[in-house]
Amino acid sequence: MDNSLYMAPMLAFTDSTFREVYFRHFSGIDRAISPFIVVSENSFYKKKAIQSLLPSLHESVPVEPQILGKDPLAFAALVNLLEEEGFQSVNVNMGCPASAVVNKGRGCGFLPYPDRIKEFLDIVMSKITIPLSVKMRTGLNSHNEIYPVIQILNAYPLSEVIIHPRLGVNKYNGPVDLDVMDDLMALIRIPIVFNGDVSRTSFYSLKRRFRSVSRWMIGRELLKDPFLAQDIKSTQERDFNVLSSMNAISTERSIIIREFHDDLLEAFSRIIKREEALVGKMKSYWYYMDSLFPERKWDIENLKRILTLDDYKKVTDRIFN
Ligand SMILES: Cc1cc2nc3c(=O)[nH]c(=O)nc-3n(C[C@H](O)[C@H](O)[C@H](O)COP(=O)(O)O)c2cc1C
């Protein structure tokens, strides 16, 4: 079974500018889910938020917009607006663990309340015509929450369900819970996308454990290891060790990473006019990219204190050379 690889939504990281530049330099990703846009209860949407989601001519990979919200009528209105803009499917966020989101009953805040999910889906599904997928965790406070939710989801013609098997209260800490995932594999009757700590060392063991899964979503590891998707695509299960050992960055690969970085800086400099904000934006990617250049730890540490573009360029020159 061929693997289909998805770029995970990461708010403030995998926006359309990043995706466009990433897809110009790296291959292997088949599909992306955009970071969420929030449903506005009064149906007023910031045009900029919508525009940053629009598939651009340069984006060579299909992008599904993700929506965060709990009001089914406002949600359906936004889906219909996105359909008018040309999108062919949408995703609902039932995984965001941020307290501000959960306290409003959105994101992961849906999961302890299966009745609310049923009511939400009843209304939304009756008002939209394009396919809907769900991205969720395996509970907010307890994995027990997920079982009644699955029974409900199974009753709707959802296009797929993306599962990140962690509890909302655990945010991004601790290991993903693969035992819960084993249970869900037997219960879910919707195509599953596995998400959570997919990396070059975990990929083939996950694949061996979850034989029927062919869709894999990668988030943080793609920022740390931008060649990951193309390396997965170019190896077979029998090359398990090859995939794990391909992470050393060759000179050729470090040139590609540099070109990607320089393109990203140029693309953001067209949008972010304030120098300090531009430098801040670029620095945020080094939080993930630092593992690419372990021998440059000191320079990368130095980046944290930098405020001007000149200094940023000087330090990144040192990192890449
Ligand atoms: C900085 C950051 C922003 C995120 N933004 C979103 C988001 O907008 N929508 C969403 O569904 N998940 C979001 N996530 C969760 C990721 O999509 C993904 O589920 C999670 O990181 C686990 O996958 P990974 O281990 O491959 O990173 C975010 C995660 C991080 C770290």
C-alpha cells in the first residue's frame, strides 16, 4: 500500500508562505491541512485570514483548510464561503488543547461531550456539500472519552479522521499512546490518518503496527528534518535502516536547506515590513531547525538575542558555511 504523506497544520509555522517555499525545495508531501481559521460567530471574516489559506498557483500540493469553531451554523457558513473560493474539502479542529480554546468548548474541548459533536455534525452535514474531515486527539482528560465520540463519527460520511493519540491535558508532552490507537483501529470505519511523532526512526515501526494505515501526517519533524517526506517516499519497508541512517546532512543537502531558508526569508520580507518582526519570524523556525546543524549550537543560541536583519544574516551565514 502506497504511503500518503500529509503536512500537519502548525499555526504560525505552516502558513501559505511557508508551504509555497517548502514545496519548491522539498518533495514527498502529498497533501497539507492549513493551520486553523476561527469561525466568526457574526460571519465577519478577516479577508487576510482567508487569503492566506487560498491555494496559490505556486502551491503544487492540495491544501485543505482547517476551521476551529463550535457554532454549527457559523461553521457551515464559512465552509460554504470557502467552497465559493474554490476549496474542495475542509477539516474541523477537535484537537487544539490551548486552554483559551478548550474553555470555549472548541477544539479538544468538544471531546468530553459526544452529544455536542452529534448536534454539531447533524447541522453542519445538512448544510454543506463538500467533504468534511476531522482532526482530533484521543480525549481531553481521559482516553475513555474517545470511544463514544468514535461511535458518533462512524455515523457520518466523513472523508477521513486524523488522529493524534495524546490527551489534550498532556499538550505535546510524553509519548503518543499507541495502545489506544490499537483499539481505535478496530472501531473506526472512516479512513484514518495517523499523526504524532512520525519521524525517520519511528515511521516503519508505526507502519508495521498499524498495517491498514496508509495516510501519515507529519508536523514538527518536517520542520526539523525537511527531507523526511522525500526519504520516506524513496525507501521501502525493507530499507528501514537506510531511512534511519539518511539523516546526516550532506553538503548537497545543506545547500538545498540554505536555498530554502533564503527563499523563506525573501518571501516573508515581502509580507512582514517591520524588521524586528521579520527577524522574529525567521528565528522561530530555528527552534526546530537547530537539530540540522548540531555543530553550530553556539551560533544558533546566539540567534535568540539578535534583533536586526544584518545581524541575522551574519549569524545564519556562519551557520550555513
Ligand atoms: C506550534 C504548533 C502549532 C499547531 N497548530 C495547529 C493547528 O493550527 N491545527 C491543528 O489541528 N493542529 C495544530 N498543531 C498540532 C499539529 O498539527 C500536530 O497534531 C502535532 O504537532 C503532533 O504531530 P507531530 O508530532 O508530527 O508534530 C500545532 C502544533 C504545534 C507544535
